[in-house]
Amino acid sequence: MDNLTNEELLSLLSSVFPRFENDKKLGILVDIPREEKNDNEDWKKRRSICINWYNELKRNITSLNLEQVNLIAYPDVKSNNADLPYKCFIVTDKLPDTANDLHDNGTETEFSKIFTDHQLFLAPTEFSTTAPLKNSAKKFGFRAATMPGFSDKMIPALKIDYNEVYTRVKILKDLLDPAIKADVVFAVDEASEYLMDFDLRFRESHMSSGRFPFHSTAGNLPSGETYIVPYEGELEENSKTNGTLPVQIGNDILFYSIVQNRAIEVLGSGEALEYEINYLENEPAYGNIAELGFGVLGDFGLDPINEILLDEKLGFHVAFGRSDHFGGIISPKNFSSQDKVIHLDRVYIKKMQPRISVLSIVLHYEDRESQTILLNGNYTIFD
């Protein structure tokens, strides 16, 4: 199993978390399967990686200029970006196979106390903690690198030049922040074209560069994207996000009719169609256009690995569902239950949606100027 060397691990921590004087404790968050039948090989390997990192970082705590490293385990929350449980366990020896054994392997405590006591977090988890940790970081002031679905296949993405990644996502942020609209033209099977107008008014974009140089921040690692929540219509004006969004699921193409930033209908054919229609009907919040993301890691020679943590950073993507953790208004309370909360990315690169091409992305500004930032799947704004 591939892993970081001791030197690479320490270098990564120094790069990800430029050190502040009050940084004393680092927590490694790990979710444990509630039931053995839900476990999988990648999850098991990830827990092994967490144990390895925990032991290595403890041995090198002086080099990190920290006082303590803790391994913090909790029962899995069943879905990506659902809220964390009230309690968790500090584990000092080994991680149990199921959450039922956490009481025998750790010291029970409250997440609020963990968040108060720790200034830094790594979160290599099965289910994404990005949304709850973003919200908690603002409240408690810690910094967190969330790593949902992390596996040894992502190790190469931790070794790239994150200074260059930062440069690229900063260019994208500078172009997105003043924009009021993004026009995206899609082609299906290199023939039929579909237009989406994304309303970017009243919004600020966010950089996810894999570095966290400021207090009260949380985001993904590996990383490399700039993202923005389209305006969702919470002010007096309705959202102007409208159009037809094609999505390839398996070999089938579905077409989402987007009106005022919500998917109101799904058309197409194939096995996925009925599922999507039912999901949208039962969970209307799923139809919210929650994110417009501009990943850059594809330019560094990285390929998809079937884990959204990395795959979404490879290129342009659109997300459905929860958005409050990105500055939007759709939160867990808009879903029928905790395990129905979702933030789902659709990534538009050939290796993930081969039947769909992004022909162009054009940003528009108040002064009627415009900027083409992508043509035929390739960014036009980087040297």
C-alpha cells in the first residue's frame, strides 16, 4: 500500500497548515462503520493509513512544534456532509472494526470539547465532513483539511506543486468574484448543444488550494479548485440560473431542466432516469444547483480514481444539493432526514463523462465586458 514517507508527511503538514503560535493540538478524525456489512476495503485501508499517520506524527511531534496529536473516532454519519454526531472517542491504541466497540477502545467525549481544544484537524473519512467542519471552523476557530474517501491512490496528488495550484486557483477567483453570470455551452455526442446560464450575482468565490493559512477555515485535501455557489434567490430578486444541464450517468444521458437555480424536471432514458425522478420528487432540495466548481488538477497529469475528493478537482463541475457550507442557503433542514442530506458533484471531463463536452465557459461582468475562460475543455487563462 502506497503511503507518504515520514519526510513527505511532515512536509505536507507544514505546507497545509502554516503554523500559528497558538497551534498546540492536531486531531485526526476517523469515522467507523456502524455495521460490519457496510465496511469496504478502501475504508479499511484508510483506517490503517490513519493509524500510520497518527503514530508517525506522535513520534515527530517536536518537529511539528505541537504539544499533542490525537486520533478521534466516531460512528459514521451514513451520508456525505451530514452533521457530525454529538459525541466521539479519543483512541490511543487501535481502531475497532465497528462503532459498537468504540467504548472499549477509546475515551468518550463531546465534539464541542474536541473543537475547543484542537486547532488543527485532518479528516480522512468515508463520508465527507466538509460541510460540518466548515461551519464548526467558523464557530470554534480551528483549521481543518477534509479528506473524504481518501485512499492510497490519492498519494500522488499530495506530492504536486501546491504553490502552482495556488497561483491558478487565485487567477480563477479574481475572474469569478466580479462576474455576474457564467454561460456554459455543453455538447452531447459532439452534436447537440445545450446552454446553461449560471447567476453569479451576490456571491463571492472560494479558493481551495490545499493550504490553510488563515484561522477558522476548512476545506479539501488534496485540492485545487475555485468554486462559487450560484445565487439561490434568497433576496428580493429571483435567481437567473436557467437552462438545460446534461449529465451522463453510466452510459445514459439525462437532461435536467433548471429554472431559477432548481432542477424541476429530468428527461432522458435508461436505468438512472427513474431513480433521479424519484429522488428529485422526494427530496426537492437535491435539485438545488449548489456549486459551480473549476478544478485545475487535471493539468498536473492526474487522472480520476473514482473518489470525488480528487475527481472533482480535475476540471469543471456542477453540484446539486446542500450549499450552506459554501455560503449558500440550502442546509440539512431542507432535507427530509439526516441521511438524505447530499452535495453531489458532476464532473465534466472526458474520462468521467465521455459523451459530454464543455465547449465554452464565458464570464460576464456589470460593464458588459466578458471573459472566455475555457474552450473545448481547456482553460484559456493560464500561461
